[in-house]
Amino acid sequence: MQKALMEMNVQLHHVVSDITGATGMRVIRAIADGERNPATLAQMRDVRCHASTETICSALTGNWRDEHVFALCQSLALFDFYQLKIVECDRKLEIALRDLEGGDGYDIARLPKIRTKTKQVNAPDFEVRSALYRVLGVDLTQIHGIGPSLALKLVGECGTDLAAWPSSKHFTSWLCLAPGNKISGGKLLSSKTRRSSSRAAALLRLAATTIGRTDTALGAFYRRLSARAGKAKAVTATARKLAVLFYNALRHGMAYSDPGAAQYEERYRSRVIGNLQRRAKAFGFSLQELPSEPETAVS
């Protein structure tokens, strides 16, 4: 659709962030129905659209050649067809989750309070969080970085029963998120993580990249490790932490509660001070905290 619009010199993608959003689809459907007046098309903007009506009007001045309009109509019909097929897939997923419940399933009344109400892009059109809770008995979305869509994908890749892995270490090793130590003659030759084609590992890495921008304990861990060892290692290490939390929640019913970035930084500071004190004591020294400097008055 965007290609057909560009060939008509209609720069809709410059004034809206997504042409398949509310404003974009209203304009495209109006063009397909025969509307050509840029001012009329600009009036179809959604109230949440950042671009003004005048800006949208100037971007919708095109040549309206018949062959390009025909290509746009064909693309729009294909878009609607694919949307219909996606809805059918969502219905199939909903039925599959209902079949996994086994009896009445877990009581939905005990579902924890939702952590965020932001709807993810391309999320299924049914209540994934409630459906997963009926099957698993735990709310995976309480773990920061794991939303309903990601939780559904991880369960689809790993299953609902993780008993095949005796511990979280076995699980992270299977995902190739743990160090792959190569030892010869008692000497460590390499500890790089192995390459993996696992979709679950790729999803966890994407979640780790996103969580690095949040004010959470996992976000603080990502930023600290990224500054010290680089972003690549920080992504792998944070993805491993997410995998451990996912395993413990699904296998042992662990309820995750984020301590926050400030508490994580304080615990890290205490751990560093403890290590320094032990090293100083081993060399026969003792550490003392410097007295706080008095605040100077500013005239």
C-alpha cells in the first residue's frame, strides 16, 4: 500500500507513524472509495495524530493515476484478507489454550493485578493473559520484559511442563544462554556461549534489549553490565536472567516481584564494599568511611 501511495506522490508515511493505524487506514479506504480532495482526506485524522490537518493536507496532494489507484485497491484487499486470516489463527490459538486447561482450570479471580495496560502491537485479539493463567496458574506477565504475546510464544516453544530440565541451569544451557566452557587439561580455553537457532532464546534476547531502558532491577543490571562488558554480553546475561525467572515461575510457581533499580544499585554497592573490606583485611588494612563534607551556604 505504501509503495502505491508513493508512486502517486502521496507521502502519507511522512505524516503518520504507521499507515495501518487509525488515520492511515481511514485515508487509504477513502482513496479506494474515490475521494481525491486532500482537505477532505486530512479531516479524517485521528485526534491522537501528532501531525496537523494542514501538514497532512500538503502530504496528500498526488497525481491519482488509475493504475496506481488500482494497485492500492489490490493491496488493500490483500491486507484485509490477511487480517481475516490472522483473526482465524487467533481463534485457533484460543481454542488450543482452552483445551490445555484440563477441567475447570485455575481460578481467574486469583489473577494478580495487571502490571501495565499498554496493548502490544500485533497482539492476539483475545485475552491471552487470562487464558495462560487458567492453564499455568501463574502470571508470567509480572516478570518485566515478558508481555502476554511473548509469554504465549515462550510457552509455545518450551511447553507448559519444564520437568525435562532438572534445574534452571539445565534450562539456560539448553537455550545456549549459559557459558559454554571448553576445558582441556584442567585449563579453561573458552567460555563463550554456543550459537543457537532456538526461537525462545531469540525472543528472550529481544526482551532483554527492551528491558534495558526500564527503571527496574533487571534494567539496572543490563545497564551496569553493558557499561562494563559491552551490550552483546549484557543482552545474553539479561536474557539468561529472564530465562531463569521464566523457569522458576513455570516449574515452581514463583511469584516475581521487582525490587526496583534503586534497591538493586544499593545491593550492588553493599556487595562491592564488602569485597573491598575483605581484600583490605587480607592485606592487614581496614577501610573507614570518609566523613560527609558540610554543605556550604550559597549567597
